[in-house]
Amino acid sequence: MQKTRPFHRRKEVVIFLGCALALLGLGGRLAHLMVAESEHYATLAQDLHERERSIKAARGRILDRNGIVLADNRTVCTVSVIHSQIEDPEQVIDVLAKELELPEETVRRRVEKVSSIERVRQNVDKEIGDRIRNYGLAGVKVDEDYRRYYPFGSMASKVLGFTGGDNQGIIGLEVEYEEELSGTPGRILTLTDARGVELADTGESREEPVAGNDLVTSLDYNIQKYAEQAAYQVMEQKQADSVSILIMNPKNGEIYAMTNVPEFDLNDPFTLLPEYLPDAQTEETDAQTEAAGASDAEKQSTAGNTLTGEALQDALNRMWRNGCINDTYEPGSTFKIITASAGLEAGVVKPEDSFSCPGFKIVEDRRIRCHKVGGHGAETFVQGIQNSCNPVFIEVGLRLGVDRYFSYFDQFGLNEKTGIDLPGEAATIMHKKENVGEVELATISFGQSFQITPVQLAATVSSLINGGTRITPHFGVSVQAEDGALTGVFRYDDDRRILSEETSGLMRSLLEQVVDGGSGKNAYIEGYRIGGKTATSETLPRSANKYISSFIGFAPADDPQVLGLCIINNPQGVYYGGTIAAPVVRGMFENILPYLGIEKAKSKETEVKQ
Amino acid sequence: MRAKPGKADGVLLAAVVFLMVFGMVVLYSMSAYNGRVRFGDSAYYFKKQLFALALGLAAMYGVARIDYHVLLKFSVPAYLVSLALSGAVLLFGDAYNGSRRWLSIGPLSFQPAEYAKPAVILLLAGVVSRMNRRKSGRMILAVMLMILPIVGLVGTNNLSTAVIILGIAVLMIFISNPKYLPFLWILLAGSGFLGIFLSLESYRLERLAIWRNPELYEKGFQTVQGLYAIGSGGLFGRGLGNSLQKLGFVPEAQNDMIFSVICEELGLFGALLLMLLFLLLIWRFMVIATHAPDLFGSLIAAGIMGHIAIQVILNIAVVTNTIPNTGITLPFISYGGTSVLFLLSEMGLALSVSRYSRI
């Protein structure tokens, strides 16, 4: 057998040294990775291992002007099971089925499903959640969560709006003030394995959520309640399709109440009210010409009232619509306030100017009728307003001419949106100026052939009678922390002059006379000075013989502090605004004025200078 | 005219026992998660490995007791058996993860490629030690040709092991020849061949691209996860059992990538300590090889040194992304029954040689 020779041994040493050198090099490489690049890789690995669970922030509440909570949060629980941590599946199934009032199979399916975490039930009452937690079952997780809760159910539903499952605003103020209300969600960071299963013993780091701010609104719980009661009452009496009432402060644009009955239940917003089934709806939507065809088609496709899919969503959207701002209508005679203001401001008419109404007025080749077939005869401009005489206002409109009329229309802010703090405000639908001839101008002058939103009318009239400055109608007043500490106040433009003080004062006294001795006399309240204007407009198509009755009023007439607008859609029987809408506003004012601390004047006669 | 056998190398034995214990502890830590998730038993891999370890210890003890000279006459038959087994695995083997590498005998499965390594060591030690020195140049070629069949058979579905076998062979031939220059040529020729081999198929070039930017490729996932594990270890590691990367992030943490998780749990110090332990092992093989009474024993020890060194160096190089990814296990630590069985048999062989050391 051969012996080893020196070169054999030398080479073996060479190999060893080579290996030692290689290992040394790798050791260096390792040191580089584990010291110099350690942080880099550790961070990447950390990102990989961490799972983020967010903790919902408590949503800010919505308060009325006196601090009454209109939208609140309720603690609810989400009950989940973690498959890998369950020790006694049978007991877990028993307890959960019993406490959550779920069928056993349902619970069993969830419990036996091999997944990292399985939700058994959401929105469980806190007491039930606490009870389940007290069983101390391994693998059962009870997470607390907030859910929006509206203490007054349907009150101001279309103004407040509601939130979805993720606690995000869907409509109304809930959407508009999402940023203020939502707060900042917190985070729970946990470590997980590659399958996403949380590791039990690694601890967790927590970032606390920041609760949203409370929104203080200009809404007044009591006024809103009166308004809704009054609206429901008149809707029932007149078998109307819907009734809108808007009460606001004409000086600063704060809205005290806005209702569009029927209101829906904010705590159950996805249940369709019977009034909004497509069948019932066809009659109402005639106000919007374009809706007629669509609703006919709908009627056929949804026979049987079991709505699904798109039809249901359409119906829900109709139910959620805030008619005061999302829909436009032909204002009719209430718009004569605008024509009168423009005419007086331009100097084309004076209160004592005399007119003659034979029951119609011929403009170009058209004979435009007055609502009083026999005519009002000889009358002054004051009487013209009191009588709501169409020929008088046609005359004023024609005296102004298209250019001037449009420039006032623009100046009064009617061409722009009011800027109200609710989503989806509809724009004015007006003729193009170049298409307006004398006939169109005549109809515009008494509020027909174009459409505006109720809130636009209320805001514009407010601005015309408040001394002549354009206000921005709004709900949002301020935001405050949960403890009431003010964190922000909203500012709205309110100093744009659109009418001179004198004309504004003149308008107030003219409109007071409408209530005192004219078509608005049903709004009269003994001891209060009230101004206002009625309207009765026929909806499109005219052949349907459907009407919108409305009344806009304000008080006190010499220093308006509250303005009310009532719109009744498709009343049955008597449909004159002065007969059915004016008393609604009177009823409102009878309650509101004392409530707002507005004193009765001692004797009205002595104060009226006219 | 043989000397009486003395005592076996105590340092080697101690190092092996330490590595075994360390390996089992670490293996349990690395494999507990995968065992629990896949088989509902944290100790699943540990138990299987323990069984192989017991077999391996018995084999080590048996082999260490015999006179290694006896094996000279078995060197060729043992090699033929390895050829037969490697051939059989191609025909009857069980596939796992897409590679046909296992032969099943009843409940036991066996990787012929692991057996081929000691078989080749034994064969080359036998052949080279009987070689005519005058014709050594031509003999180099003949010896290379002898091991080509096993390299080819093993390489069919286990390229990494074939490369290891080839590497062991080259090292043993290197020792047998006094010259250095020819081996430089072999090295250059080898690299040239590798370059051509890689560029022939685009998927092999892709492997290079993955190596350079592992995070950009889906196939670089394993490498990237290994680097995350190594990097998050820092100086002292998360502590034994506290790795997060082994929780399914590093795929098959108990296999090829086990070193990365060792880095994560034991830190740079633990990893360097393990590398030092391997170096100690390799050093003992060198001592045994240089003190062997004859060329046969010396080459056996040197072959074993080559085997361990190549696997340790390549494994760590792969895990640290120093070279492109290829599946090589870490001796004594990675999970694998056949591997540990034959590794311990080789240790027995080295111990047997050490008993006959010249002082």
C-alpha cells in the first residue's frame, strides 16, 4: 500500500487553508448582512410580519343648536372565532348559538371553517357581547365597535343623512362633514405567520384612535319637530304626495328646520317606505318632465311591489332625496317677490303706480291669463302684489326688459347655487337669455317656465328682505371636541349686497300687506307683523291638473328674524297656496315666534305706517 | 506491517457530537411550525430525524470499529451498488417537489445520491492509492471517466449533489498529483464550461439575474426571505425558538435555508460559532489525512474533508446570496435522514482512519 508523500500532505493543507479562507470570506459576508444591512432587512421583515388591524374612531356627533344630540354612536360588538385557538368547539357553538340567537348550523359552519378569523355576527348589542366575553371561551373574540345611532329616528332624515357599514357618511350632513366627523382610526399592530394567523405571545402595539369632532348645527330640535308635525298633518289632510317645510334665519342663513315628508328612518335607511314605491311615485314625479317616461317603464317592470336591484336602489334614492335642495320646481307667484324687487330697484315701478287687469294680458300674439278670470280691474302696484295679479307683474317684467331682468336675476344670485352645506344641490334651470322673447319674459315674471330649488327661493327671498345682502343657507355652525371645547367655527359669505336697503325695506312692507290684506291673509297672526307671498303653480304637464301650493313668509315684518317656506306637492281638493300653505306657516310661526323669544307687538295698527 | 490501532480522534468525535446535538435542537426549533401546520405534530420532523440519527450513530460506531483497510476491496463493488441505486431511483423513485430522488423500502425512504458521496470517496481513495505514479497524468483522465457515470446519473435530477460529487473527485485527484498547474487549467476549463452551460438555456441565465436582484423575481422569494431572516438576526439574534421567518415565510425552513433561520435566532455570533465548529471539523479531517499511515486512509479523510467543506461553504454561500441559489443542505443541521445517516458513517470512517494515525 502506498504511503503518503509530502506533496499529498501539502495539498491537503492547501485544501484546508482554501476552505478556511472561503469560510472567512463568508463570515465577512454574513457580518455585512447582519450588521451593516441588518436594519434594512429587519425593517422589510417587520413589514412582512406585521398585520394591521384598524380600530374605528368614534364618529363625531351631530348636535342641534342647543346641544341636543341628533346623531349619536352606540357601542356594538363584533363576535368572531379564531379557528386555531378554539379548544372546545362544541361549547363555543352552543354558547354562540344561544347568545347570538343564531341557528346552530350557521354557527357550526363558522366555527368549523378553517380560516384565520371568521366573523360570526356583527352589530351585536354591547350587553350580549359582554356576556359572551365573560364566558372566557378560547378562540372567541369580541371586538367593540361604534355604530351610528339616531335617537330621533326619522327626524331630519334627509338633512342629517346616515352612514354605511364602514361608518362613512352616505348622504346629507354625514357626507358633507365627513372630514370633521370621521376622526382618525387607530391601529393595532400584531405579528402574524405567513398564513396571516396572529401570534398569540408576541404582544401588540397599539395606536389609539382619535375621535371625530362633534358638529354643531343650526337645526333646532323643537322647530324641526313642529315642522315635521305640521308637514305630516297637511300632507295627510290634503292627501298630498309630499310636503316640504324650511325654516331659516333670513339674516345669517342658519336653517332651523328642513323637512321633506315623508321622512325615512335613519336607523333603518334601507327599508323602503310604501310612499316611495314606484306606483305611488308616478304621480309625484310629473313635476319633473323627464321623469314621466322613466317611471312608466318602472311601473311595468316592478309590478307586485317587490323591488330588486336597480329598481330598489332607484326607489331608495328617491326616498333619500332632499326635495328642498336636490329637486327644482316652478316657484310660481312666490317668485313675484323677485320681479317686484327688481322692478322697484330699477325704478320702473312705484308702489302707487296704477295698473289695470282685465283678467289677461296680451303679449305679442299670446293672451296670458290672470288667475282671476274676471280680472282685478284697476289696482295699484301694492294691490297687484296683494292680489298676486299676473298682468301687473307681466307689465313690470316687460318694463324691465330681458337684459335688465336677467341682470337682476344674476345679481340676486339665482344663477348660482346657494352653496348650502349639503351634497347634491340642484342648479337653476333657466332659459338661455338669447332665447327669451317677451312671452318668455312675461311668464318668468310671475314665476313660470323655469325652475329653481326651494332652498334657492328661500335664500333669495331672505336676502331680499333682510336689508339686501345675499346670505348662504347652511346647517353647519361649528365643530367642537366631545367635551364641548370649540375647535372651529364655519364662516359663510353674508355681505354681498344684492339690493338696496330702501328697496329691501319697501319689499318687507309690501309683503306684510300681502298677509295683512291680500292673498296671504291666512298667515296672519294677531299681534305679530308677518310678511309673505303665496303661490299656486301647475306642474308639467299642465294637462295632468296637478298643483304645487306654496307659501313663503317671514316675521317680524319690520325686522325679519325667521323665514318659513312651505311647499305642498299635489294636494287634493283645494290647492290654493293662500288657502292651504299659508295656514301651515302660520301654525309654525305661532309656535316658533314665542319659542324664539320674539315678542308680540302691542298694537299692530299703530305701528303700520302705510 | 500495520501498526496497532490507537485511540480514535477525540476532538473530531466531540465536534461531531456537539454538532449533532446542536443540529437536533435547531432542527426542532426550525421545523416545529411546519410540522404543526402540515402534520399537526410539532415534533414530526424532529422524530424522523432522531430515528435517522440513531441509525447513523450505530453506523458511525460500527464503521469506526472496523479497520478501514478492509474497505479497500469493497470500494469498487460499493461504487457499483451506488450506480445501481442511482439508476433504480430514476426508474422507481418517488418524486417529491418535482424531483425523483427517493427510493422507498417499506416505510423507509432513502436517497441514493447521499450514499453515492461516500461510495465515490471510497472508490477514488482505493483507485488513486493503487495508481502507478509514472502514468499519473493519464490516470487523472481515467479516474475522471470512472466517476462520470455516477455524476451523470445523480445529476439527472439532482444537479447540486452531482456538483458536490464532482467537486470531491477533483479535490481527491488534486491531492494525488504533485502538480498545481494542470488543476488551474481544470479550474479555468470548468468555469468556461459552466459559462457556456449557463448561457445555453435562458432559464439558467435567469437564475443569475435572480441572484443579482432576488427581490425582483418571484423565484427569488426563497432567497429574499432568507436574507430577511439573516438581516433581522443582528448581532445576537431573536433568541432560540423566536424566529418569525420560519413561520412559513422562509419556505422549508428546516431544509436548505436552515442557516438563515439560525442567523435570525442566534444572531451573527451564533452563526459564526457554528461556522467555527465546521472549520474545527474540517481541520480535524486535515489532521487525520496528513497523519494517516497510508495514502488510502489519507485520501479517505481528505475526501470526507472535501465533502463537508464543499457542502458547508456552498450552503452558506447560497443562503447569504453570495452565489446563485442551488439546493445544498447544511451537514448535520438540515433535515434529511439519509444525509445524516451517511454523514455519520463517513465520520465513522474518518474516526477509523484516525485510529491508525502516525504520531
